[in-house]
Amino acid sequence: SWTTGNVIEEQVAAIREQVGDKRAICGLSGGVDSAVAAALVQKAIGSQLTCVYVDHGLMRKGETEQVEKDFVAATGVQLKVVDAEERFLKALAGVSDPEEKRKIIGREFIRVFEQAQAEIIADEGPAVEFLVQGTLYPDVVESGGGTGTANIKSHHNVGGLPEDLEFQLIEPLRQLFKDEVRMVGQELGLPEEIVQRQPFPGPGLGIRIVGEVTKERLDLLREADAIAREELTAAGLDRDIWQCPVVLLADVRSVGVQGDGRTYGHPIVLRPVSSEDAMTADWSRLPYDVLAKISTRITNEVRDVNRVVLDVTSKPPGTIEWE
Ligand code: XMP
């Protein structure tokens, strides 16, 4: 019968068999899937695994620390953190177009990750043969069930990396649905904040700033987002909503009043949605008192924000994210 204990035992045995005395690399995104996949592989092969976390500077408040501290504490995993904030900000400078931003973030991410991989291989030698991926069952079905190898093409050739090094994939979550992955993660002792995390896009806050992405704007959005998340959690609403993007309209200003003075600040958009699979979504009917609390706190506590607006559009026609 299906129990998380059985799944873990089976996977641990299978991974040990597959990897033998070789070594593996796993990219951590801060999300549930990569965290649980890494924890499973760590349980199976311990220090033969090295995890890589690319900090692109587009994460929400506290998320990088969650990976660096809480995840490492819970698993004992060997982690290489790459601080790439400056590199991403530089690449994004002057760019407002959403698709352009996504392309840049994706491209930089692969480059930084491959460079980290190459450094690990340079340190540890040819025994690094495996790459861990948090592929879930729905992903397998969607892509026609293919499996096999991933190619890394080295743009940098750090440490004499072969041109077309082939990794074999370890995909310990291939038979699981999302809720099962969360259960396995819980059983493995991962922090609640990681196991129960709502979906968050790979390009992070970079696609929640309408307009150019700058450090200053990111810091401002991080504060507003942290307040919204804190109040939604305090109100016990985390399980009722699919996610609640918080968006900064960086190119819009409106007039406000605070104390005796006129303000001219930016609006923050709250985008709480209910959904089953993110293909369609409805805007969440959040209690007015919770919305009021979030609005009051954001306008009081976040510099340069003088208005909070609620997105009441379903998907379609709106997407969940604004970009
Ligand atoms: P949209 O905005 O298309 O979002 O309605 C649907 C779901 O996908 C998430 N999303 C992403 N997730 N990389 C991801 O891993 C991305 O580039 C990305 N873009 C959107 C979004 O948060 C929502 O849950």
C-alpha cells in the first residue's frame, strides 16, 4: 500500500543502486519539488551530492535564507550558493518588456548554473555523473514520458569541462503528484515553509515589477509582498488561495495625501487567486478586513507606495502573473 515511508525507502534504495560511488549535482530553486528531490537523494547518498543555489536577487524576503539555513539544517546537504544578484541586475538594466525580461533571466540562470556545475566538476573530478531533477508525474505525462540524459553545453569551459558532458538524470519524484511530494517532504523533516510553499515563478519578482527592474524597486516590492504574505498567513488563508502575486506598478504614479503633505507614489496590486491547476483561476473573495489590514500596513510601512489596488480579473482573460 502507498505510504510516504515506502516511497522514501524504495527511492533511497533505487538511488543508491543507480549512483553507486559516483557523485551527483542538484539545483535548488527554493521551491518544493527541487527541495524534496534533493532531500531524498541526500538521504540516499549523503555527501556524494552537491546542491547548487543560484541567488538571482529576485527572490522574496527570507527565501534565500530559508534555503541557505533552514534547508541545510534540516538535511545536512552540501550546498554551493552563487550570489549572482549584480549580474542579473546588470543584465536586466533598462529592460521593461516582459518577454525580454523572461529571456534574460532564463539565459543568465543557465549560464550561472552551468558555471557552478563546471566548478564542482573541476573540484571533484570525473565522478560527477548525475543530475537530480524534481520532475513530477504530471510533467512526465505532459512531455510524453521521455527520460534519459541532459546536455550541458559549456559557454565558459571552466576547468577544462568537456564540450558536451552528458549527465544521467535522477528523478525520484517521477511517480508522484504535488500533494504526495509535500507529504514526502514532511516525512523527510523539511521546514513547513518549504513543504507548503505556494507556486512562485522561476523569474521571481523580476516579472512582478511592471517596468524596469532595479534593486530599489525590488526592495520595495519585497517589503510589500512580505506584509501581504504575513497577513494572509495570520488570517489562516494560505490553504484557501492558490497564490497571491503582489505586483509593483513602477511606471505608474498617483497623487495621495499623508499627514499635511501631498504624495506622489506607486500603486501595489494584490492578485489573490483560487485555482486547481493554474490553467484557469478565479480571483479570491478575500475578507474585507484582511484586505484593509494589508492595505493599511503597505501604505504605512512601504516607502513610495501610496495606493493598494485589488485585481478582480479571472483567468482567462487575465493571467495569474502580470507579466
Ligand atoms: P500565468 O501567469 O501564466 O501563471 O497564469 C500560471 C502559473 O505559473 C506560474 N508561472 C511560472 N512558473 N516559471 C515558473 O516556474 C515561470 O516562468 C512562470 N511564469 C508563471 C505562476 O506563478 C502561476 O502559478
